[in-house]
Amino acid sequence: MTAAPDRADVPRSAPVRLWEDGFAADPRRYYAALRAQGPVGWAELAPGVPAYLVTDRSAALDVLRDPETFSHDPRAWEETVPADSPVLGMMRWRPNALFADGAAHVRYRATLIDVFDLVEPHDLRARVHRAVRLLAGRIGPRGEADLVGDFSRPLMALVLNDLFGLPDSQGDRLDEGLGKMMEGGAQAAEGEAQYARYVLELIEAKAERPGDDLPSRLLAHPAGLTREEVTWQVFLTLGAGYEPTANLLSNTLSRILGNPAYYSTLTSGARPVMDAVVEVLHHETPLANYGVYYARRPAVLHGVRLRDAVPVVVSYGALGLPHGPRGGEGAPLAGGEDAGGRHPRDASHLSWGAGPHACPVRQHVLLLVTEAIERLTQWLPDLAPVLPRERLSWRPGPFHRSLTALPVRFAPRSPDQPGVPS
Ligand code: HEM
């Protein structure tokens, strides 16, 4: 927060419409328009649903690190939007860590950290390897695949269902419900209902027959969460895990494959996969606009007086782009320097958030994504993109940066061939 005089009570610029299809095609143009308004821009998340978009790093940190001024509780905002608003699925209040403040937040968050702490790196690695083996065995003989639909998304469904104690066969249900909800479009309400059913059935089953899995550990946690609270914690965690991690995976693969020089050094081990992941976190982060906060009282943020019950959204997507006439046209495709002349590793990004709500499982995610890519490229060392990167298409929606498909070709390979990892 700043004590600077407020620049404007009512924003004077027309809102930048993040729900338009054009946003997915060229987000930098939209972020540049927001930045042209100053550190805090005026946007729409859905038609008629306004939000402040924070596109400046220092303003973002002021929001993220000031829970006295900024709440995560959306209930006052919910009163202001129509009951059928397509963004409600992603933004409505539920009793879980993401929508709680203060002591309630600490209680919920501690239970999540405790149950994820029990997932040891070697165990997670083994689960990722199993999933890659399954999927690579399926696509290997075909010689072509879509690394979004045939790899990144089913991989996350396999790994998460494994951790949450569900059979592999449930993956498609998870994919369908969550996918629609995340896009925040016409099918969002249907997706939210499908996904809620999925989680409710899961918690009922685990309450009856506990297993060695995350929901059973949450149900048995000494914090004594009610069954309803566990349901919404799982709703948050499966959702927070599935979409952004699948997108981190496919965005990283597309960056690697989009640069043949990068790819050849990667398979020889000269460039760790982690470099490519970090580049994505800097320049193409999957959870682009989902740090959603609400001012608890009249407040001025970097010169903008905030209206009541209007979301203040930290734009992790805009923060990562170098400043420039078009919002960072020069962001590197792979391994270069950003427009500020720094190697991506030298500057920190905020893609895990910051402050009390920062992503609690980033180490798990980094391990999962790097293992998956290393294993896949060991199985199929000659992956070649079918389309140049500029012809790839992206899913609509204000919250995420998510490829529709990533088609590749390779020499067909069967699982029993020599040299294929077991
Ligand atoms: C298995 C994968 C993941 C799980 C289970 C997970 C879980 C969570 C949870 C439970 C929270 C809420 C924490 C709280 O409110 O105290 C959270 C926050 C967050 N996560 Fe993750 N996450 C995952 C992957 C990712 C990925 C891939 C990204 C993006 C690179 C990401 C970025 C964030 C951010 C930015 C926040 C904070 C949002 C805010 O500002 O309020 N997460 N995550």
C-alpha cells in the first residue's frame, strides 16, 4: 500500500476484457494495455465483472504481504455478481485455505502442508515414472501425439488420482469437470457441478474406507476438520494441482520443442529441464491471473482508490513480462536474456505467489514436472513439433495460460525396445 494521493476514484480507462478470445491469442497486448494504465489497471474477468489487475511487482508484493488490508474472502463480492456468472466456479467462497484469512487460514493451510509433507520425493518420483511409463507405452507405437491431451493432462490425472486414492480410470471425469470450470466460460457451471460430484463421492468413499492417501490423511488429521471442510480442501487441492501443473508441463514442453538448439542440449543433459521450467514461470506462467484479493476497507493502492467488493487480482502473467512498448515482445523463447539483460535465473519471479497464501507445494510441483519431462524425453528422444510455436493455439479464459494442443511426431517406439526406461 502507498500513502500517495489517489489517482482516480472511478477508473477512467475502458476495462481490458480478459474474457475475450483475443486474450488467449495475444496476452501481451492485453497486459501492455493494462500497464499503460499504471501499476493497477482496470479489467473485466467476465462481461460486466470488473477487477483491478495488479501488473507491477512492487504493488503486487504490497497486496500479497498485507493481510491486514487485503482479504482472500470473496463473500462480499459474490453479492455483487449474478448467480450464473461464469467466473463464480473459480472464485466463490468455500471453507478451505484459499478463501480463508487469519487463524482459519492457518488451520486449513497447516493440514495441507502436513499431508503433503508425507509425500516423500522418492515416492512422488516413482508415481510420476509409473504415469509416464503408462502414457509413453500408449503413445510410443503411434509415432505422433498431442502432448497436451495425450500426455500433460492425463499425466496429472494419473499422478493426482494416485495420490488421492482413486483408480486411474477416473481421470477423464476429473479432466472434463475441472477443464470447463477453469475456462470460466459458458460451460463453467456444468463443470463445477461435475467436479464437485467427483470430490463428494471421493470423500464419502474415504470416510467409509480410509486408505493410504491424501483425503484419508486429511480426514484423520488432529486439527479435526469436518467432512465438509475436508471436501472443500480436496476440491481446492485437486483443482489447484491439476490445471496449473498440466499447463506448466505443456508450456515447458512447448518452449523446449520450440527451440531445436535447446532440445538437443537438453537430451544430452547439458541444460537441465529446470532451466526451461523457470523460463516458463518467468514468461508464461500457467496461473496467470488467479491471485484474487479484496480490500477490507477503503484503501489506495499505488495511486488507485479501490472500490468496495471489487477483486484486486495479482496478475502473475503480467508481472513476468519485461516492460516494453508491447509488454515484452522480446521475452526469450528459450535460454536467452530478458529485455532487462538478465538471465532468467538471476531474477526472482512471483509465480508461486508470496505472503501467507503462497503455493504450499512448489517443491513437489518442480520435482513432478522436471521428472515427467526428463522421463518422457528419455522414452522419446526425437520429439519434433508439428507446428511452429506461433501457430499453437491457447484455451480461452481470464485465469490461465493453457495450450489447446501440442502436436508432435517421433520415430515409433514400443515399450519393450532396448534403451527404453523401465
Ligand atoms: C500439485 C500441484 C499444486 C497444488 C496441490 C497446489 C496447491 C495450492 C494451494 C492449496 C494453494 C492455496 C494456499 C493457501 O491459500 O494458503 C495454492 C496457492 C497458489 N499456487 Fe499452487 N498448487 C499446485 C501447483 C501450482 C502451480 C503449477 C502453480 C503455478 C506455477 C501454482 C501457483 C500458485 C499460486 C500463485 C498460489 C497463490 C495464489 C494467491 O495469490 O492467492 N500452484 N496452491
